[in-house]
Amino acid sequence: MSNIGSYEKGIKNFDWSISEKELDYKDGNTINIAWYCSDRICQMGKADKLALIYEGFGGVEKEYTFNDIRLAGNTIGAFLRNLGIVQEDRVCLFMDRIPELYLSFLGVLKIGAIVQPLFSAFGEESLFVRLENAQTRVIITQRKHLSKIRKIVDKLPSLEHIIIVDHKESKSLQKNEVPFNLEDATPVEDFEIFPTKANSPSVLHYTSGTTGQPKGVRHVHYSLISQYLTTKWILDLQDNDIYWCTADPGWVTGTSYGIIGPWSLGITQCVLNSGFSAETWYKFIEKQRITVWYSAPTAIRSLMKAGDEIVGKFDLSCLRHLASVGEPLNAEAIVWSEKVFNKQFLDTYWQTETGSMMITNFPDMKIKPGSMGKAFPGIEAALLDPKTFEPFDEPGRIGLIAFKPGWPAMMTTYWNNNEKFEEKFKNGWYLSGDRSSIDKDGYFWFTGRDDDVINTGGHLVSPFEVESALLEHEAVSESAVVAKPDEVNMEVVKAFITLKPGYEPSDELELKIMNFIRKKLSPLAMPQDIEYMDSLPKTRSGKIMRRILHAKEWGEEIGDISTLEDE
Amino acid sequence: MEEMKDIILQYVIEEYLEDDEEEITYDTPLISGGFVDSFSMVSLKVFLETKFKISLPDDKATPEAFDSVNNIVNLVKEFID
């Protein structure tokens, strides 16, 4: 029997107070996510239960009980407090998926500061714009990432402390760099947790848009109410489960459902800090006896590509529940998972801005492979007409996916950019930026984004950011970036460029430009394909018509070109 | 042969290793070890094609085939005349 029982039962008389009651939360009370994820679980008699099973490079294994993570959160919180960090200061976590990343998340929240997790593969430019925008005071990192930070630290006057979690005495430290080795620190047993309230900021995740710089999505401690219940009902986590969320906490899935959801439920979770290979993943599932697995379509399609034979080499009978997030899960992947794992992946749809799952498939609900599922109880989801922003319910008609504001995990603003935040609402609806249709049974069917943002492997990449970075390369005169279809990642970045005089197209130059973007922004943003052009299509006013290039890549109708420069 | 191994190893060290203390050998797992991610694999493929003047079909450029310098050398050798 699943936690939700049935979808019909879940939506009947639904109220978010269900979650509040289970968490013993009352309006106006203190609510601190880190306390709920560690101290409260210990008080419930699970102090000795495993909270984290970690496996890293070279076979390194570590285990932490809920009491261990409570103490680690205290110890890190105390260290930050001693540095003078206070509530609402921004503390960036810039680490690989090592235990310190997860434990620092708790430590930062315990002092009421705001966690700013950033993907450790980000290059210096991506890191700089996000730290500058958030006016981050502290960054917690590993030695291996220091070189990127050292290149930009002089341009970041707000950045006062760079904490290194694996410092070696043989290495010299530079200005503002502070060593902190958790294993050498004296554990702090009693710690005064900052009394955050429902609207106190908690996590700041950055997301990309079509234009402008990335936006900092500001979440609050009350988001726990949604994250707790969606984890319980959709991921169906039960007390004896061993859970694996494959997402990096640099992205929202890795915090909402890779830290907050499972730990607030007192569930043991596993972290594998290694690169992807089918064998490594299957071996990990078999070894840790993972029962609930939350992953992404890109990973699932990569596993499909690795073939069925390799699955048979491992005992994966421990798996009882599978779910997926990041981009639409194609029907073939669902059919495949049923064939090889004897379980279907449940597709879940939500965004950085929504903070928790919004439209989803549920345990015990009939799955229509390829569909996004139905709205979570308490979530009012609708399709809007793109011109009038009025909701409609005709089956099969494509519209903008929108939500009535008010669910607990909804973002509260974009950091330093409330104007952009306001633009996300029309007629009282939050606009997701995605399109879908709905069928007669109320299932949503994703059709695509409503803007030019590229969804590659479940991560959003801004074409504007890549275009701007391309222009910084000495050979590039003009650039236009669009999504290109890809079998595994759904979309990848494709760049069209014109060259400055004196440069000739060549494979060597293509490689140099690819590596330039990879190091400056991130591997995700690196164009997987670069096409040299004599000129880019532009409007008569000189604006590059990305739409034409996108249509070319996707084999679509080009549409109205009456404003094209050369027509 | 030795030269090819060293060219590839040197390229991987220069382009993908963030930590100058990390040491990799011809057998170090590059993809499953997390040194080269799946997105960056594309740039490694372009490097091999450009450097050794070959064309590697996508279905041959798998994470397994790219998982060590030795594996890559074996793959490249298949496509060199």
C-alpha cells in the first residue's frame, strides 16, 4: 500500500495542513528546515538510524547517522557563526557531491543564513555572475575548485571568506581563505538554532532565462511543507527504504528531494560521487540495496543505450519504486524500465521556481506512458491561451502551463530582480514557461518550452549567456545559440557563429571555442556543435532571428520572415 | 603508439583536470571516475578527430570506449588507416 493510498483519496478534502500536522507545525511557529531534517528526527528516536551512505572516487565509503548529521550541522553552523556570518547572509556551497556539501547545507540553514548551492562544474564566469548577483559573503569549497575562485575573488568585494573543507597544511593559503576540516573539528553538541519563520529565506537556486543573466530563485523555510508531503506521497518513501536521488544539489532536485524531502521524513539516503556508467550505477543499486530511485530521463536513456544485457548481471530486485524529473520522460523509456526493472518510472514535473513537484504521476495511478500525469493535490494547474492568458479545458489544445499561486514551496522572488518575478504572473496565474495539452482524463502532455531556453539533460541553459560568452572569444564576430535535438539529452547547445577578419573556419578553431565555453561557463553550456556562417539571419533592425535557426535545426516551418533583413 | 598515448593523456590532463595534485595514468577511469563528464566527452571526441584526422561514429564514442586513455587508444587505432 502506497503512502497516498490513491490519487482520488489524496485529492479528497486536501489541505496543506495535512503536512503541517504531521510536522507539528502551526502558523507563526519557528520552522527551520535543518532542524526538521536532523534534530527532530533524533528526537523521534531515530538518532542512530543511517541518514547518509556515501560512496566516492576510489571506493571511499562513509556513513552518517541522523545524530552525526545533527552534530555536523551544529559544528559547521558554529564555525560560520564564529566568522560573523548571520541570518540571511548568502553562503555558497561549491563542492562535488561529497558529504560536506550535504552537511554544510544543514549548517548554513541552522544559523538562518541562505544556502546558495552552485554546480561545481561551473566555470569562473558562471560562478562570478551568480556570486556577484547574490553578494555572497562565504563560499565553502574544495581545494580542487580553488583555482576558479582565485581568478575572480578580486572582483567580488562581498566575498569575505573562502572555506576549504579539505585543506592540506603543505598548501599555502591566500587572502580570505580559511581551512575547515570537519573530521578534525570538535563536534558541537548543543547549538542554538536560529528561529527562522515561514517566510525566512532558505535556499537560493540560480536558473537561466532567455535573456539577461541567471536569476536567483529565492525559497523560504515554509517550502518544507510541500517538499515533505510530495516526497511522502509521490516518491512514496517509507521508513525502511534506502533512497537514491541522482541529482546534484547544485540543482533544485538535489536539494528539495536530495536533502530536504528524504531527511525530513527520516529516510536513509545514498550518494554516489562518481561519473556516469551503467555498470557503476547498477553496482551501486545492488550493493546498497536501493529501494527508491529518483533519476532523470537523460540518465535513463543512457542506461537504455548501454543495453539490456548489462542489467542482467546485477541483482536489482531491491528496487520497488522509480521516478524521474528534469525533462519529459519519453514513453519508450517507461516501457523499457518496466521490461528490465519490472517497474515503471513515474514522471514528475516541476521547476526551480515551484520548489516542489506540481504535475506528476502517482503510485497506484494508471500511467499513460509519455504523459506528465496530473496536478498534485492542492495545486491548481491550468492551461492558458497564449494571447489572452485565460484558462481553457478543451482536450488536445496546446496552452501555457500555469499554476494558481499559493503552494508552500513557491519562490518568493528573484534575487535583486523583483521586476522579472512580477513578469511571471498574468491574470493571477504563475506562468511556467512550458506548454502542454491536457486529455479528457485530465492528464497533461508536455509539448515544449514557450521560450528559447535550452533544456539539456534536464538543466536549463540560457542562449543569451552562451552567445555573450562566445563573443568574448577572439575569433568570434557574431553568435546565435539554439537547441539542437539530441537522442540522450533531449536538447544540446548548438552555436552559429561568424568569424572576425583574419580567422578561417577549421576543426581546430571549433575545438578551441568549445573548450573556451566549457571552461568559462560549464560543460552543459558548451556547444556540442558549431556551425560557421557568412552572416546570421537578422531583422531589419539588426536583431538576430534565433527562431529561424531553431526551425532549421528542428526541421520546422520557418514561419513569418517578413522582417528578415535580406528579404 | 606510445606517442599517441602520451598525446591523449597530456590533453586530458591539460583540459579536464581541475586539481593539479590529481594524477591520472593510462588506465585511470576518466568517465566513470568523474574526470570527464558526458558533455565534455564531445570536445574530447572532436580533439581525437582533429588530431588524428579520423571520424568517430557516435555509436562508437561511448562512455566505455572513452573511459581510459588505453581504451581511447584502442578506439582510435580502429579508425586510423
